[in-house]
Amino acid sequence: MKAAKEGKSVAVIEKHRFVGGGCTHWGTIPSKALRHAINRMQEFNTSPIFRNALGAALRLSYPDLLRSAESVIARQTAMRQDFYERNRVRLFHGHARFLDAHTLEIRSNTGAEPIVLHGEAFIIASGSHPFRPRDIDFSHARIFDSDTILGLSATPRSITIYGAGVIGCEYASIFRNMGCKVDLVDSRSQLLSFLDDEIAHALSYHLRDQGVMIRHNEEYDQVEGQPDSVLLCLKSGKKIKADALLWANGRSGNTQNMGLEELGIVPNRRGQLAVDDNYRTTLPHIYAVGDVIGYPSLASAAYDQGRFAATHLVHGACDHHLVDYIPTGIYTSPEISSVGRTERELTEARVPYEVGHAYFKSLARAQITGRTVGVLKLLFHRDTLEILGIHCFGDQAAEIVHIGQAIMAQPGDANTIQYFVNTTFNYPTMAEAYRVAALNGLNRLA
């Protein structure tokens, strides 16, 4: 869109039937819509008013709940299609492969003659797909990855999730909140170790409190698909049997059969492309953005990467770059969001910091909504009061974090927790957690 608005003649090649990519069709949108539907069902079932009126708990199947995502996906797809049409961006469906450094061949699934396009520059935004070990039979009806799990035709009574990264933890919350027995198998010693330790421990506690069985420091030996179950055999000797298995252990860049190696653009072992600060590959007229370049592998960051790459493509320079600290949003129940540095990082860097907490159970808005599990945590410099990190666990965490992010990004003395002390927040709101946390932190200063 950026290149088109700058006057370039632009074509988009899309491998699948509809535009939108993995985020819209298999990742963020459907999984978050599913989570929202499950949370509403759970809210209904835990409300005495609604339960008494109905006289029984509301029970919806996994496919029924997933249908809530269909209308959102359709609207997102139509919106993006409309963007292309209004801005005269030509759309070609098929798989693209480089014939040379300035020529693409597009082959469709319909058997039509290949289309050849020539271009001055290219941006690869082909995304990623779930990593699939070759010794696991993903054609088995009870073995899924994070894409195919959306095709699950019935609600399993039990599910084993191998891989406790963001996707694994999110689906552990989803299935447990549907009443499924969940085993979450983690190859590491702590869930989501990139998070602040206090937040990671809170997630672990609440998943266990909800009934998720977390198994750390485990590696799979083999997966046996059976007619009525799946058996996960671990190297430790343990065997876990469940109705279904979700493999959620890593993703790989979509760079296969694109002719990149012949151009000297060689993906790493995870199929990802190396780029410079302006998102150029080893060939300066070929750019790459989004999941195909790896970290941070966030749709939010990919939007900006695409705009920055197109700016450089058009003008030969780009003064804009991603900010140093990109917020993370993890849609477990409760959800998690953070931006900036963790206590561990600050301690290792010998930065004198202090901590301010606001526990949701003390906030009037949380008491009204009944969502009292959670905390907002501010890390700030003891001397300058500069905000160093913001970590939130609880309802609406991914929204709440942006208030602090905006202040944290301000230059000079504007970036201090004093802002939250001197600002009047609407009451009752979740935003007032910032004032509570700031005052709590200042009270700790000697």
C-alpha cells in the first residue's frame, strides 16, 4: 500500500485463495476470536444471574465456538481486497518463483499457463508455517499443528500440547477453559522465559490453578497415532495419552521453491532470510519483512516493516525504524503484555531500579467486572524515575500496556513515573492502575 500510494506500479502475488495471510486465516484472528467466544461462554457460566435464568451451564462445541471467527475473517479479507482494488494494486494468485533477479514466474493451482512478471524491486512477505518433524505423521486425524488445529471437528476430552511457547500457552488456556484435560509439555525449565520472571511465574501458577498439567524439561522421543488416541512418548520414559495432540514447537519461514538460492539469497536452517537495517537481503533490490525474517514475528511489527521497506524502495532511504522496545501481547487467560526491560535484565546490567505494583484485586473496575486476577508492574530508575519496563498480567493487559508505552517513549524528563502520579485518570478504570503502581513504587524509595 505504501509503494502504491507513492506512485509505484505494484503487483501482489498470493499463494492462497484469499488475501490476508497466516495472521488472518490460521493465526492471530481465528485463535483470538475463538478465545473471545470461550471467555464469553465462561463469563456466562460463572455469573449467578445468567446461570439462574437459564437453569444450566451453556455448553458449546469447539467447532461452534470457532464459527465466531468466520465473520471476522471474512470482513478482514474483504477489507484487504478492497484496499488493493482502490489503489490499483494488481493481484495474482499462485506460487511465485524467481527466474532471475528481476523476473518472477507465477504458477497457479488451476493448471493455467504460468504468468511472468518483471519488476525493479521486490518485497518478500511470505510469512511462516508450523515446523513439522519428519518422524511425526501429521496426516493422522488426531495429530495437529497450529494451522490444522482450526479444523478440529469435535471437542476433545483431553489434549497434549507439545511446545510451551506463546502458541502452546495460548491454546492450553483455550482448551482448558473449554473443560478439556490439558498436558502442556515444555522442553525448557520455565514458561516463556523472555518474560519478566514474576509474570512468567504468575502464568505458570494460574495455568496450574485452572487445571493444566505443565511438564518441564521434557523432549519427545516419538508420537504414536492410534485409532482413538495419540500417545506421546518422552525421552524421560513418560508416556502421555490423549484424544488429540497439538504440535506447537517452532515455525519456519516460507522460502521453499522460490528460486532464492540461485540468486545468492540463502535462507537459514529455519527458512528465514537475513536482512539489513532497511530490510534488504543480499540483493539490495529484494527486501524481506514479517515472519520470514524471524524476530519479532509479530503482525504489528510486520505492518511497520512493510511500510519502512517500501519507503526505502521508493526513496532510497528511510529515517523510520522499529522502536527499541516492541510490546508483546500473549492471549492466555488471563492475558499478558509487556514492553521494555525485565528485572533480570536490569539486575544483570547493574541498573539501580525500583518496582511499583498495582494488583487488580484492589481496583474498583476489576471488582465490578469480576476480573480481579492480575497485576500491573512498573520498573523505574531509582534516581531519575525513568520508566524502564512495564509488565502486565490480567484482563485487558494487551490494551493497558499501551498507556505506559506512550509515556515510556517520550524524550527526556517526560519519561518518568511522575506522569502517572500527576495525571487524573477516569474512575473507575483499569488505567488508574498506573497511578496506584507509581505511588506504590515511590513509597519504596529510601
